[in-house]
Amino acid sequence: MDKSVFTENCSGKLWEISVEGSKDWSFIPNPLPENWEMPIEIWSLLVQAREELARLDGVGRYMPNYNLLLRPLQRREALRSSSLEGTYATPQQLLLFEIEPREPRSADDPVNAWQEVWNYNRALELGLNLLEERPLSLNLIRSIHQELLSGVRGFQRDPGNFRRSQVHIGSDRRFVPPPPNEIMPCLDALEKYIHQEKDIDSLIVCFMVHYQFEAIHPFLDGNGRVGRLLLSLMIYEHCKLSQPWLYLSAFFDRYKDEYVNLLFEVSAEGNWKDWIAFCLRGTIEQSRDAIRRFDMLLNLRTQYMELLSQSNGNIRLNRLIDHLFESPAITIPQLAQMCNISYPTARADLERLVNVGILVESDIQERPKIYFASHILDIAYSDFPNE
């Protein structure tokens, strides 16, 4: 790591280490500040971010079935957070794996990527469930990490345990996080910080904690994904949202170089202002994006219900429509089991939805046959231009 790029304003200290017999430097972040004087230039960003986040929570708070809106956001977060780490899957592949999970046949099997993305979704759900029972803690973070790496290519990277060896970021060792003996002191201080009283806006605290977690880099693998997952959980808990509506990975992925560089600048130069401003812009953008998707999904659901009404629909088909908004892929056996109906009846139901344009038969060569709700997929997972 290049010691010369770290200024006297850096947010930690450099520590000399030995790597394979050669001298190098690692970075140990200082404890996070209890007070931070926010530059006047970003006050308006904070106000705007808070307003947009409140609008987003207001839209979701009064939904009769919040999962119609929440599940697509969470799956999109799993896809985009994973793509930041170079793990790619399409929404269709993720939904296919959800319906019919299977073990990868080789190291090159694309199912590896599908499972990694699906594990992110499971880790997020686990984190939310654990938050109902206990506050955010190091044990909760370890549980999330274990779920994230369960049965995937990183399983040998010690799932659920903090690292006991040195790691570095970048092939050129651009950033070297703390040595193993410094990890627990850093993490203990971070856990205490999360729960202590601070004279800093709670949303800004979440962004500071995200930086600190990434700087500590406590695991051998999966730090970025766990850190972004932790960020969503913290915003949900600390900003007192009705549900975890806000996910920032799509924004971070869109501006990946800026995301990485600004994290580094906090370490090297103590540049909190630009990092916080970046995250506030992300909050504004992703809150608006989620609201736009909510509106489009709700309008589409109304259209679908009207289509069914005009074609003499029934309660079972209405239930199926709501299921498709939560998971826009289905098979005949899945519907038969879900509604406790015969295979021929389930097939007739799905063909009826194909005929009115709600479902399309997939060209993926799988058995049983997969049907996708293509309009829901487009709204939930497509990238929209910024307004």
C-alpha cells in the first residue's frame, strides 16, 4: 500500500506489517466520531434525502400487502450488490433458482452465480428476522455472513468467522485493512458506536458505519455484500422505517468507481464530506426510483385485476396475481400445490393468464415449464433513466 497518499488528515493510522517476508503498510481506522460538524454545502442534500426517504416510507406504510412492493426491491438489491463483486445473474435466472434450487455441477456452472445471488436474498431476510429478536450486533453480522457464503464458491473462506489472516484490496494492494490482531478491537468499538448516543443525524451515522465496516474488512470474503446489506438494515432500524424500503446497491453499482474512490478518500484524506454527499444523493435517487416502481406496479396490478374481472376471473386467480407481484415466475406444479388444485386446473389457470397477456411461457429449456410475468419483471428490474 502506498503510504505517501495518506495525509495528516487521514481517518486512521498506518501500521507496518510483513507480507511474505516483505514490508508493507496496513490501515487501522480510528473510532468513528461522536460529533461531526456537517459542512453547510450538504445541509440541503440531507434535508432532501430525509424528505424523499419519508415519502418512500409513507407510500409503503399504508399498503395492504407491503410484500407486493418489498420483494421486488429486495431481489433487485441482491442482483445489484452481487454484480458489484463481479457475480452476475439475470432476474429470470434468480427466480428460476428460487423455484427449483439445484447444486452446481462444476466450478464453471452458472448455477454458482445464481446461488450466490440467492444467498444474498436469504441473508437479507435472515438479518431482518434477527432484528426482530435482538439489536444489531457482531453476532448478527456473523450470522448474515454465514448465510451469504453457505454452500457457494466462497464456502472455504470461513463463513461466519472473522478473519485470522491478512487480506488486501486490489491487485496492486491499493488498500490493506487492519492486521488480524486489530480486527476485534476495531469491531468492538464499532458495535459500541452503533448503539451509543451521538450528535449526528442517524442517516449520516449509517453511512459512516458502512465506511468503517469496509475499512475494517473483517471477513476473508463477502465484505462488500455484507457491508451493503448491513447498510440497508441500519437505515431501516435507525431511521425508524416501517419496512426496509431503501437499497443503495444499484446507485453504488452505477457509480462504482466513485463509490470505491470515495471510500478510499475517507481513509487517506479524512474526506467525509464527499462520501456523505455521495450517499445522500444515492438516498434521494433510490428513494425516487422505488416510489416510481411502486406507482407503476400498483397501476399494473389494477390493470390486471380489471382484465380478470372482464374475463370472469375468480378469487384463486386474484391470489395468483398477488403472488406474481412478489415472485413473477411460476410453474404448473407450484400453482397446483399453492392453491391445492389439480394439475389440469392449474395448467388451465396459467394458460388463461397467457391468453390475456399477463404471463408468457419461458423459452428456458427447463422442466417443469416456467411462466414469467414479463411486465412485472420489466418494472421491477429494468434500469430507468434518472428523472
